[in-house]
Amino acid sequence: MTTATGDARRTTRRRFEIKKWLPILGVAGIVLYCLAPFYWMVVTAFRRPADQYDLSPLPRTWSVENFLAVFEPGTGFGRALLNSLIVASTTTILTLIIGTSTAYALARLAFRGKNLVLSLIIATSMFPGISLIVPLLRLFTDIGWINTYQAMILPSLSFALPLAVWNLTMFFRQMPQELEQAAMVDGCTPGQAFRRIIVPLAAPGMFTTAILTFILAWNEFIIALSMVNEQNMQTVTVAISKFTGATQYDQPFGTQMAAGVIVTIPLVIGVLIFQRRIIAGLTSGGLK
């Protein structure tokens, strides 16, 4: 009897340990699956051009030749980085300004058809971007916007705004209206209550929206490829797709991977800078 009881306890303990480790192993597997392409991109970027077909897990000889080749004068990669920064930053700023105002109105104002308006805003994001390329190209050609920043910013803005409005509307709805009422009792106008009370408390949601919008605009490809045909106006995603390396006939695997590493750096830095404020703000809630 005692032996049977001991075996049952050991079996139960073993099952408990297996159940405890299964989620950890699952998370580890997902992380490994997601990070493996980035790991290989970094490893390939640091290989010598002569070793670009090497399949070893680490470079035999670490080299920065690919990174130097990326910034050769004929590639135009530095200008492409600047163009992407201008487009992504402008899109993010305009999205925050328009999206915050729209979301606050949808969350606080009471008018007929409010939910329908929000549904229509979200419905616009369901259209695939490529289906809008032909009409946008025709429109921008007629008004002379081809090879301009606004030809890339406005379409990116139209794709980013629905997500921003939805996220910020849900965030504002979770904040009690007593916050504005208390501020107006103390003498604030509705606009002052919004600027001084609501906007600072909504900073976590705005930071999250800003990061998502910046990533969306930074990685945008099809619009920039269609609206721009001059090298000095290309964004970095288009420049990488047309990248041929340091010479015209080389295989640009290493230099393309190096360019990918450089393009990923701003996104990683942005997330690392703002992650504490986002997490702290989201967990602290509206009432502090």
C-alpha cells in the first residue's frame, strides 16, 4: 500500500513538473523561431564577402566589409535612411495629432452614429494597400506629387490612422470622466483639462500608438516603390530591394544583410527607450 502511494505521488509530481515546464518550453520555442532569422541576418552581415556562402553558425573571420559597402557613394543608402526617417517621423507626428483628437471626440462626445463612425474608420483598414496604388498613382501624377515626400506620407497616414484611432479610443474610454470634471471644477476649460490632465495620463497609449505607427511607416514598401522613381527620394526599404552591393555584378547577400541590420537598429532603440514608460503607464491606470 505504501509503495503504491509513493509511486502515485512520484507520478503526480512528475506530471506537475512537466506541466510547469511546458509553457516555458513553448515560449522558448516561439522566441527561437522569431529570432532565428535576425540571428542569421547579423551573422551573415559580419561575414567576409568571400565567405557569404558559408553555413557555419558563426563567421570564421569577423568583418565589417559589408557595412562599409552599404555606404559606398553609389548606393545612396545614407540618403535613403534620411528619407525613411523623414517619412516615418512625419507620419507618426500627424497620426498622433489627428488620431488623438479624433479618438478623444469618439470616446467623450455623445452623438448619434458614434459607433458607426468608429466602425467605418476601422473598415477602411481592411482594404489591401496594393488595391489603392493605381488610383493614388493616377491622382498624384495629375497633381504633380510623384517623387515627393507627401506622396509617401499621406498614404501611410491613411493606413496608420484607423489603428491609432481605435487604440486611443479604447484607451480614452477606460479613463473616468471625473478627471475632466474635477479639472473644470478647479477652473480649467475643457481644452485645458484635455491638455493638462488627459494627454499626460494618455501618454502610455500615445507612446504605444507612436511606436506602432513609426514601425508601420518605416517598413512600408509598396507605396514608396510605386510613388518614387528617383534614387535620391527612395526610402530605405526600396533602396535595399534595389541594392546591388559595392560593384554592379556581385551577389549582394552580405551587403543586404548589413543594410537590414542597420535598418532594424532604430526600431530596436525606440522600443528599448519607451518600453518602461509604456509598461509603467499601462499598469498604473488612469487614477494615480
